[in-house]
Amino acid sequence: QVQLVESGGGLVQPGGSLRLSCAASGRIFSINALGWYRQAPGKEREFVATITTGGTTMYEASVKGRFTISRDNAKNTVYLQMNSLVPEDTAVYYCNADLVAGTGYLQVWGQGTLVTVSS
């Protein structure tokens, strides 16, 4: 069974940094795009960043210049380095993967990791 497991969330003060990780496991043949999304309390899930197999990245406007998405293909892992955090970044962060597994093409979500930005 293919699964994504996030880690690295927690409580941080405004202006601080956190690094999220998301590791994919299972019978995976290849991973295409990897992405991060977030859902703040009372709001819908929104796009944060994505990275292709070739390393092309895209960011939501409010995080551009503060967040950096990267991936380690050998470890089937995607990272999100978050700097200059503000209270509005508080949310549950989910990773997402478009991949090919033993059962075929899948889009998989992680269980989420909570990031709280507060003084």
C-alpha cells in the first residue's frame, strides 16, 4: 500500500522557520509531481507549492520568496522549507503525490501535519 507520511510541523513564533518533510513508501514505480497544500481553520484546502520530476517549481503568491519546495528522488521525499512565517501560515499542511504504483496511476495524500505560527 502506497502512503505519504509528513513530519516537521509544530509551534513557531512569527518570523521563525520550519522544515516539513513528506516521505512516500510502498510499491512505487515512479513519482511525477509532488506538492504541498494547506487548510486553515474554517477554510478550504489551498495550493502552496509544487515541484515536477525535473525540478520545476511553482508557488502560491503569498508564500513565494518565503517557502522553498525541494525533493530527493532517491528517498522519494519532498520538503518544504518555510521561512519568515506569519500567523496567516497557520494550517494543517498536506503533501500530495502523482505517482505510478503497482496498482497503476495514483494521486495520494498524506495525513497532514499541523503548523501553528503564534507568539
